[in-house]
Amino acid sequence: MLDTGKRRSVTANYLGIWRWVADGTGNVRMGVGNGLEGRIRRVVYRDSTAESFRTIDRSPRGREGLALPVLFLADKRRALVIDDDAEGFSTLYTMDLATLERGEALFGTKGYDIGGIIPDATRTKLLGVTVHGDRPGIHWIDPEMVAMQQTVSGLVKGAQVSIQSVSADLSTAIIAIGGADAPGGFFLFKRAGNTLMPLGYTNPSIKMRRMHPVKTIRYKARDGLEIAAVLTLPVGRKDKLPLIVMPHGGPRARDSETWDWWAQFLADRGYAVIQPNYRGSTGYGTKFMEMGEGQWGLAMQDDLNDAVTELAKLGIADPKRVCMVGGSYGGYAAIRAAQRDGSLYRCAVSFAGVSDLNRMVRHHRNFLYGNIRGAWLREQAPDLKSVSPINFPEQFTIPVLLVHGEKDGVVPVAQSREMVEQLKKAGKDVTYIVQPEGDHHLSRGADRLEFLKAMEAFLAKHNPA
């Protein structure tokens, strides 16, 4: 007879687990999830398939608690985990699987979080660690990979060379060659003979050609916090340029010295482009990220404005010719700038931007664990209504362009549609483009082209280069 009580017990142990972690042999060893109410994070673990999962960690939502293994090593007593060091920067550590305690630190980068790990084909051995300083890279640990990187880097001059993928025997690799100023392409590397064979180009029109220079600058926000920002300049120009402030989405994300087709397009049209990693951005440690909590549209917005002050002081930007352009959270920041800081900007462009934070909270209720995301969003400002531009259409003083895809599954198109309705009622200068097949990521080439053309025409009218 079926033991229904035991079945209920086992099933209950799986409830709410949304991520499972397997070892190199494919056996599921660990899982993480939330209670159905979303307030508690729970971790379950077993040593082998012969055992049942047991709960090994519970922690309140927002407090990560026990770090999960990113790799189970061939030595079955140990795993690798990524966890914060004493200063709050993510670092690679060993874990003792008998005690589930963190061991020695294997690798970290001062002032930055690490990105992740690169295992071998068996998923029991560490080959390298991805690092993300001002530009992304890989710190190879395996001696064969160190030698391969030295070899391929020696075959190419004047470009960044990154090993993207390797065969199980490490005899063949796919190599990316390019840089922040060149989209570049992918090549097949054969270790026998040290040959490179072209596979394809990231942009078939530009190919390996270098475009506009990119570098990282740092400036102090008004409260003294140091902000790193990616600056793209039109080739051969660096003085009194019209400026585009372009905050990234997320906001838990970051910009770095990588190929960015938005920034390169704008630089090609004669604009300087600054991409500030405002407080709340990732990659600069937990403390920096947490400084964005409760600061949507407030100190996070001030960080963007302070970039304009810095570039004007350096003589790079003309402070009277500045617009803000952004997508997703960056789109929100652009709308917020038009509503709150119109005296600093001549225009604003928002792609898939949020205008009503309270409506976004309600939107999240439609999804599994949406209450968790909604609860987090409610904490992003002391009063969501006061930082939602849709509530203040009369305060807009500059022209705005809003572009949104009807099939956006992240930020509903209603966020732009209703913002436009309020602006039109208030008699404001607003241009609105709906992309019937568009999503949140401009996945379709036709949508990308439409967006670039619309942005180019709008900027040429309101902030000509």
C-alpha cells in the first residue's frame, strides 16, 4: 500500500524549489527556493542519490544566507562557492561538503566582484574565473588554458582576445576577437599548428573595423561617492560635445568597456556618450549595490546628473546640449529626468521605460513569486507615487520620445501608453512609437532599425550634433 504520509513529506520538501544544482555526474545535490509566501529562502541538500534532501539553511528574503556550490570538485569532499569577502566583494572559495562550511579563498579581484567560473567538460575541475573590472576578462587557472591564452593573444595585435569555448581535450577553441570600439568576430583556433579560421562577424557590415574610442572615467557624486562611468567619444573629437547620458537598465546591472551598439551609433552621429554605473549597479561589491536601495529616482538620479557636471568641468561636454537616453530602468531614468530635471536636459528618449511604479507592483502579482519582486520594488523609494513620473505630467518641460514593444513581457506597454496619454492631456511635446512585434530586448532587426532611426531624427531636432 502506498505510504501517502511519506509521499506528502517528500513532496513538501521540494515545494518552492526553483533552482537545482547537480554535480559533474549529473546527480542533483542541492536546491534553493522560497516558501510559498515568498518571505523565506530555503536551501536543501543531499550527499548522494541514495539520500533524501534535507533543509540545511533558512534565511529571510533579501539575506542570501548559505552560498550555493558553483562546482562540485572531483574530490567529492569539496565544492567551490562564490561568496562575499569581508569587504563585500564576491570571491571564489572552497566549501567542505561534510560541514558545509566555507574554506579558503581561491580568487578575488580588489574593488570588483568576480563574474563566475569556467569548468572543464567533466564539470569537476576549475579552468578559470571570469573577472569584470573596467572591461570583462578571464583569469585562467589551468596551466593549459594559460598557455592557450598566451598563444592566441600572440596571434592578434591591437584587439581584445577572449577564449569563448574549448573542446573537451582542449585541442580546439572558439575565440572572440574585438573590443569596446570594434564588434569583431569569432574564430576557430586549432592548437595543432596554432591556426585561426574565421567563423563569422558580430556585425557583417563593420566586421573588424575599429569605430569610436571607449574608456572608463571616475567622478565623485555630490555626496562624495565614487562613480565609474563608461565614456564613448566620436573619433578625433573630445571638446564641448553634445552629450548623451545613457543609464543602463536593471538597475542591478552594469556597463563596462564592451561593444555597445547604442553608444557607438550615437558617437557615430557626433555625440559624446556617458554610461554611469550609478549606485545600485552590480559589480562593485554588495555595499555599493545596496546603496541604491530606496533611491530610485532620487540619489540614483543625482548620480546621473553629476556625470553632466563632471564632463562639463573636463571640457568634454557642452552642458547646454544634453539629452538622456535609456531602456528599461534607463528608460525610467530618462522619463524621470524629463519630469524632475528638465533644466539640465534638452530632451529624453525612453525605450520600454517604467512610468508608474505602483502599477508595476500590481503587474508582478500576475506571476509566480511575483509578491517577492513586488515587495522588493516597494522598497525602492520611500513613496513610489512621488517618484513615478506618470503622476506629474505637468512638470515635464522638455520633449520626450517613448518607444515600446507590444510584446514586452518585462515592462508592459501600458507603462508608456498611459504616460503618453497623460502628457498629451497636459499639452506636452511627446512622440510615441509602438512596435507591434517588439519585445523588451529589441530582438528583431526591424525593431532595432526603427528605434535607431526614430532616436536619430528626434535628437537631430532637439539636440543636434
